[in-house]
Amino acid sequence: MSLLVVGLSHRTAPVGVLERAALTGDVPTRLLHDAAATATVAEAALVNTCNRIELYADVDKFHAGVAELSLLLAHHTGVDLEELTSHLYVHYEDRAVHHLFSVACGLDSMVVGEGQILGQLRDALARAQEEHTAGRDLNELFQQALRVGKRAHSETGIDKAGQSLVTFGLEQIAAGAGEIAGKRALVVGAGSMSSLAAATLVRAGVSELLIANRTPERAERLVAILGSANARTLDLAKVPEALADVDLVISCTGAAGVVIGADDVATAVAARDAASPLAFLDLAMPRDVDHAVHALPGALLVDLESLSHAHAATPGAGDVDAVGGIVADEVAAFGAAQRAARIAPTVVALRAMASEVVLSELGRLDSRLPDLDERSRAEITQTVRRVVDKLLHAPTVRVKQLAAEPGGASYADALRELFDLDPAAVHAVSGTPGAQKSAAQQPVVTKTGPQKPGPQTPGPARPANGTLAGEVAR
């Protein structure tokens, strides 16, 4: 497996770029299929959250893989490749594994240590499985990442270092508009983030909670799940007029445009007689609440951009280093296991070849000594096989040990060369197809689709540390 990740996140791109690059509707599925259909990619998975878009792929060529995935990201996000390039990062092989494990532990989140990312990674894997773009390698990788994330949360205090974006955002709201308890709240949206927000508000003790969603049935289902007498649904069309009657609005929808306009907020603020400002927590990407609300007197807007600035000023958690150690250990163990697994088909093929040689020589013995009695024949057979097993034991055990070390793949190559093993036999043992993708699996390029890089758009040089920012093929 040659793992490649190409993506952008809150660490490399401003919120404005992330907002323009946000993938909504069926775009994530189309991007996933296009990535898996490229000639260089065997498997693909997409992590798509409010503050990161990452393509994970098992590739056979580094440069071509970076160029292909970068072009696809530019095409599907609608951001020009040249502009997008300056915000992209690239990780390869062990560095890519380290990145995913760090993401799973919450070390790369806007709010360090938040646990919601585990659910998002689980969703990413489920989508890749449903769309048949993830095979054995990416399945094993993501399953291990989920285990590493759970281990970090169970063995350290990283949970104390970070909260979900909802909790952190509400802390910012409370600092500017007073305690959440007793407030009248409105949640726009009924997805996973909105559901988390609604549950958090119920626990915080809001006096009234309205849930508005494009699909009323989902809003009603969320109210039923909350089981609070203070919660009820609201027609999405009535949100503008309801703004004057609430104290806090949390919005997180998948809409492509603004859901709550500045004019509606200004009207609501003018109709209110409350001393505290009308507070908005916008967790959507692209944003749901008009950015102009920041400038309105009597209104307080906390969005992903302001959350990023606020969290950057908070001290780091003491357990971050401990989680970093867990990630380093798990990456080393995963790499060793992967390298050891790569040598196994070669060892099996070697032993299969040795078995064929034994059978061939025993057959020759039978033809030369047809009168040999069964007892003698059995003793000779056992002796020959024992000699072969003893000769192969030490080198095969040692090569498995050496293969688990960095650069261990060269030992498998050496074994195949020394014993003249048929590559097709090794592929047959490992289940790895030796042929290229069929024409039916190749991407269909249309006039509006991404164009493959030609001879004049070479891929970047492979970075020494496995990362790349601002240097993908232009």
C-alpha cells in the first residue's frame, strides 16, 4: 500500500477559502468516484467536514497521484487550481498514516481533542465502503485510525483539553451574551452537528428550544429523541420572524447560500427589548449566517472563523504530548505490520516453489527406483522435506523480521530475485491484481471535467519529509 493524502484544512486555508471549497449535495460522492477511477488510484476515501477536505488514496505513482487528486479537488470544489495549490498539503506513506492517526485523535482539529472527528472518520469509511471505492488496505487503515483515536481518549485526558465545536462555541457565546441556562434557543438544521447542538442546549438548561429544518420529519424526529418538554419544531419559513423571540440561534445546514440574512437579523434586533445581544453560533461551511451580522449592534455572531481565532489563543493541553506519543507508537506498529504483510506472499511463493521441487524430485526417484518399498519411500520423502524445511526456516524467519523495519520491502525484492520467483505467483498468493485497470474503470473526461496533466504540467518532486504545501502540480 502506498498511501497518499491530498487536502486542505483550517490549518492551511482561511475560512473564506474553506467556505468556497465546501462540498455539498452529491459532489462528495462524485469526487470520490472520480478519484477511484483515475489510473493511478487503486482505492479512495474522502474526509469531508466543516474544516477539512482530504482525499486518501492507495496510489502506484506519487507524482501522478498528487497531480490527479489536486486537479480533482480543484474541479469539484470550484476553486482555481493555482489558488488551491497554495493551501494544499500532501502526505505520503508513513507521514500520511501519521496524519490520519493525528486527525483521529483530535490533534489536528480546530478544537484540539474534540471527539466528534471519530464519527466523521467512521462516516468517511462507511461512504467509501458503500460506494465500493475502499478495499482491504483503506479499510484496515481507517479501522486502525478509529482504534487509535479511541485509545487516545481512553488512556489520556485529551478530552479535557478539547470539546466539540458546539461546546467551545457556546463558551464564546456565554462570554459575550451571558449564561446559556434560561435562554430561548433556535437550532436551524437537524444533521449530526445540529443534533449535538440541540442536545447540548437541553443539558445546559435552555427554557425553550425550537428546531427548524428543510425536512420537517427530521426536525420532529430530533425533538422526539431529545425527549424535552421545552423542545418543539418550527417551520423553516418562519425562522426570520422567530428571531425576535429567541436569545440564541445555532445554525448548521448543508445549504449552499446564506440562510439567515443581515436584514432579518437587524429587524429582529430592533424588535427585541432584551438587554443581552441576540447571539448566533454559525457552525456551517459554507456559512449560514450573513457575515455582515458581525457589524450589527445588538447582535453577536460566533462563526468558524472567530472560533479559530479564539482557540488559537487558548493554552495547549498537557495530555497532547501523551497522545502524540501514542500516535508515534501506533504509526510505527502499523508500518511494521504492513511491511511484514508485504513479505508474506513472497515467503509463501518461495515455500510453494520448494514444495514443487520436492515433488518433482520424488517423482524422478520413483521412476528410477520403481521397486522401492513403501516404508523406504516414506522415509526418503520425509527426509527430503525436512532438509528443505530446515534450509528455508532461518532465511524466511529472518526476512520477515527484516521486512518489518523501514526499507524492508527491498528484502522481498531480493528474495524474489535470488530464487527467481515468478511475480505472477506472488500476486496470486497476495490477491493483488497484476493487470492495469480496464477501460471501463478509466475516468471519463468531459469538456467541463478535470483535464489530466500533460507533459507540460509535471508533478512535484517528492518531499523528503512526506509533506508538501503550495508545491503541487500547477
